[in-house]
Amino acid sequence: MEGTGPYQHVSQAPTLPGGAHPAAEAEEFDVAALYAGPLGTDGAGARALPLDEKLRQAYFWIVNHAIISPHYDVEFAEGPSPSVTLGDSKARLTLPSGQSYSSFVLIPLLTFAVRRRCLLVGGPGRGKTASAILMGVLAGYPLREVRRAMQHGHPQLTIADLLGTPLPADLIKAERIGDIDIAWRSWLSMRVKIVDEYNRIPTRTQSALLTLMSDGYAEVFDQIYEATDSAWYLTANDDGGGGTYQVIEALRDRIDVVVHALQFNSRFLGELVTRIEQRLRPEELVPPEIVFSAAEHERVSAEILRVPLPVGVRRRLEFFAAQFELLESAGEQFEYRTKDTAKLAGVDPHLLAATETGRDRIADLGAQSLNGLSVRALQSVISYAKALAYFRDREEVGLDDLRAVLPFVLHDKLVPDDDSPAFDEPGHRPYRTDRVSWIRQLFDRACAEYDRLDLDVDDPVGALLAEFDHGLDGLGEAEVTARLARIEGLLAEWARDRKLYGHVYDDALALKYLHQRYVNYRAWLRWRP
């Protein structure tokens, strides 16, 4: 096709100057390499290019030639970044001094790399489906196969339409259900799975989709199909879970990350004119250099998992996550003073929180949310932070990597309390609608409080946990009793001069855990001959 040359241009390496990623250097030995030719087994020169560099080449090809998204909203700084304020609202426009990215391209690409589940939301015609299709092509599938395998949500979609149907001859001849063979849908075996307009799928069919997404298998007539690890892409035109059918909560909870398809910038209309005149479809022009084989897809996921998460970054994530679950008035026993206790009892956490008088509801970050963070949400945060650090060619996860991915992972996981007085503060009203900025400023405030408390230097609970992690072998009764006394003394100190904020609540429960372990061990010491 004439005129397609620029569209098949791949950015020259390195797209981000630096050496090979440490995670790639630590790649496990593969016996197949002994039998590979000089160009490797994945295509000419494929193994010569580090996979993190290949990911970046894929990103820049998509953002430069495929998806028109001039919104560099994932910002990084390498020194001072100039900014200007525009309009009566004093909207700040920052010009990042470091390599920054479009979330609408970056987040789906990271989802591809870590093989998790991404929801693309936005109005019709903003490129949600096109972005998902590009991920299927990057996985090496022919475009026609990607399109045919895409599941389209509609009110009549049945479980059989989604997963597979029993063979008619078996239905007639079978004496037992186990004798029936199922004609499984071919999309179940693909490494990229796309469900378009998932909020139009009937509730019963959503339950089958939930099992496939969360547990990795499909079941029809007692027959089981084990699905491969996949990158999932779901699309919806709105962000509230509504549609023809309300999305069940468990299915929404299985989605790892949410990204917005932002508006089209009219200054780039000329690009649309070129595509129309030359009949160009970017998904048909993906260069083979940025296509990932099955082996490469597996390897890039493994390399991402090896990116270290340093203790200092992990501690700030712990401190942030601890802010949100506490609700003192929800229970009597200490462990049950949580928002989840209120939710399970069918009580609005906001109504209970309004009765509390011990804490500043504007300063308390936990007062801005109706829930806490689940284990699944925190696992997703860690996975995407590792993926972003890998993509940026960093030796370990940095605080800026964590800050960048948090708003997209927690977008639907952290539910704001719209009636919180914090949202009426000057400059905070946009946070009622702008979830990304709301979550990011919550994290910034948590980090500021972490620094104020100087927890990197003075963290007595962390010291006690580290001491316990050395093990109990050889520990005498006198030392155990001394440690118990330190735990009890620390709690007594808190009782005198601390209000019960979320991070104090989590630390107190951690101390109770340590106390119980030491009590049990001391009882064993006294019992043994």
C-alpha cells in the first residue's frame, strides 16, 4: 500500500538510553538456546533486542502512528519542570522534564506485559476497541483472528455463546453428562482476550466470565477447559458499571486497572484526513519488529517479576494502604472496627463515620473513602509498579513508578465518600469527579505524613517485626519476656498520646500478632522437658 512507510517505522533503539535491564540479564538458562541458530529461535535478531526495549518500541510506534493520544498524563521529572497556569480556575499545565507517557497507550501495554485485566472506559469512537485489537496483534495473532475472537457484549449473549456448545451428536447418544464433548470457543486459548462493552452482558453470563477471568477455567456441561494466562481487555462507554445490565461487583473487582480514553485533540485532524485518503488502518500495519512471540510474552512477564521492590518504597505503600479501613464506631472488638464490618451489616460507613469526634475528618485520609484496600488490589499495584519500572529501564521500583500506577489500579478499588467535608475544601471539589488526581494527591499526602513521622529512621514496629523475622530458634524465656514487655510498653505509650488513625490501627494489630506469637512460644518453652 502506497504511503504506509512512515506508519511502519519503528523508533531507533535505544528509545531510552541505558544498558540492558538487570532483570533481563538475570534470565534463567534455557536449554533451547544450545540448539538455536545465530539469530535465535524467535525470528531474525529477535533475541538481540532486550524485551524492555522492545516494549518501548511498541509503545512509541502505537503513540506515534496508531493511537492519536497526545495526552502525556503519566509525568516524570528529571529536574525542574516548568509549568504555567491558564484560565480563571488557575489550571496548571506542567511540561515534564523527563520522558513521560500517555496512560491510554502505556497502561494497556503494561497489562499486555504482566498479563492482567484492563478496563478501557470512555465515550464511543475514542479508540478503546482499536487499542485492545492492537494488543492482540502485538501478541502475534493475525488481525482477522483477533477480530473474530473478540467477544461483543449484548443482552442476548449466553454462556454457550461465550464459552462453547455441546456437540449435537453427543447430546443424543450420551448416557452421562461426562460423555458430552464441548466445541470450545477458540478465543479461550488466546493470550490476549477482548470483551467489548462488557456491561451489556446478562448477569448469568457475567458469572461465567467471572470464573474464566478469576480462576482461569471455563465449565459447560461439567466439562472443564483450562485457559492460558492472558492479558484481558474489557471496554465500556461509562465508568459507573452501568449499561444494559449492572456489572456484578465480583466481576468489577477482578479488573486490575482502569484507563480513560481521553478526548480527541482537534489539532490532529490532519492525521485523520491522511488515514481516510490513503485508506490506512494502523492495526493492519503493525511492524513485525514489535510483535511478541509466545516465548517472548512469557519471558517478559518473568523478567518483570524479578524487578526488586525496595523496602523504602514498600513501606510507603504499606503506610498509604493503612489509611482507609479503620472505622472506630463499626465494632466493639478491636479487630472489627472497620468499614468492612459496617458494609457487611448493611450500614452506610459514612453515617457511622459522621458520629466520630476523635479525629480531624479533613486531615484524616481515611475519612475520604467508603472502603479499604483488598489484597487483590495491592497485588495489582505491585505488579504494575514492577512493570512500569521495567518499562522505564530502572533497576528497581521507584517511588515515582508507584505514584504513577496507583491512580489507575485503585481507580475502581477505592470508593470516595462524596459527602466527606474534605471535598469541600478550596481546590478539592474536582476530586469528586477526577479519580486519578484524587488518588494521586492522597498518596502524596500520605508520603508527606510518613516523612513528618520520620518512619524511615524511627519505626519501632518495623524494628520489632524485623527482629521477629530472624526466627525464634534458640531464643530463651528471658529474652521472650523482654520482647513482650517492649510490645506492651509501646502500646501503653500510644494509649497516652495518640489518636487512633488508620496506620496506628494497623500497627497495633501487628503488635498484637507479635505478642501472641511470643506468648505461644513462651508457653512451649515452659512445657518442653
